[in-house]
Amino acid sequence: MEDSETVKLKVKSPSSTIADIELEVGLNTSVSQLKVLISEKYPGHPAPSAQKLLYAGKLLSDKETLQKFLRFDDECEVYSLHLACATPPTTNTSSVANNTVREETINTSGEAEQGSADTLAWQWQQMMAGMYG
């Protein structure tokens, strides 16, 4: 393969709520250059230094180029890379407010304490039942 050729990449998002990113880049593109592109396109714009990219189970070094690690014998049209980074926070004020109210209700219920570990376990169960039950 020549350096002037391009390759299609699908960068798999670390979150199921955020769509994968598709890019078309040259084979001589380095991982660090790819991270800059991802930072520009990915929601939340994670800094390139905060990103980790994996291909075929291998953590990629910033200095590597695509031509060095892509498996061209697989004859893929689109190569998948996995992105690991912090996902942008989602704000859901209603669930935050409900959890706060729920915690206050649990903490002021007047139940006799059997020990802090038992009380915390009971509170945890009640909170989870309220959220998922």
C-alpha cells in the first residue's frame, strides 16, 4: 500500500448513548494526529492526552502510524478502533432531585439502627429499589 492512500475508520464510542465516529484519513496518519481529529468531532471534545485508542486488543502508541498496525490482509473496507476516554456528563436534574429526596427519606425514616454497615446496606437496597424497582 502506498502512503498516499486513504483508509476508512470507525472509531467505536466508549458510550452506547454516543454514536460512533467515521473518519477517512491517510495511511501515514499518526495515532496522535488521529486523536486530534477525534477531539474535534467527538462530543465533549476530550483532550488528545485523555484518549486511549485500541486496535485488535492492542493499546496504540501516539507515534505509530496507521500503516504500521492496520491488518491489511483482512481486506476490510472500514477498520474499527476503540476509543477509551471519559464520556461527557449528562445532566438529568430530575433523577438527581429524586435521589436527593429519596436519600433524605431514608436517612430520616426513624428506623432503629443496627449498626452503620447494616444501615448503609439497607439504605443502598432501598435507593436501588426506588431507582430500578
